Amino acid sequence: MKVAYLNCMSMWSTTHVYKGILTKLFEKKQFDRREKKGQHADTLNKLLAEGKGNSEPTKIIILDEIDQFINELPKKPTPNTNSTRGRKASGT
């Protein structure tokens, strides 16, 4: 079993969180600084998916104080039931 414990208060961004997880779980010490935002997340997803169902040890990720990044989460589109698109707005 491999455990990655990160106190996110010491991190600057979600990119640093992903880098920390990669370092602790996969012992990746070198990262390409030219990687675009989000590529570390893709790399982590790929490595975790590759380990499913084989002899790789179970991985546990503990992210303390992760709530400081709540505004950096990707926004999911939500249906807007009060949309005025295609019709004239009433009032004024």
C-alpha cells in the first residue's frame, strides 16, 4: 500500500497538489515545466488507471485542507431553467 499525505495549506495551486501526489505515489522527481495547466492531472489519471487490476499496490491519497482550492475546481455546466435566451426579458 502506498499513501500520499499532503497538507494543501503548503501548496500554491492545484497543479502543485497534483505534482505532490505524483511525487509521493509514483516517485516522479522531474516534471516538465513546459507542461500546460491540467496535464499533471491527466498524467495522474493515466497512471492511476494503468494500475487498476494488476499487482500494483493500493494507493491512498489524503489531502488535508484541500478546501482552500474550491474556487479552482472546474465548473460543471448546469442547466439554467430561468434562461431568457430566445425570449424577450420582461420588466423595466
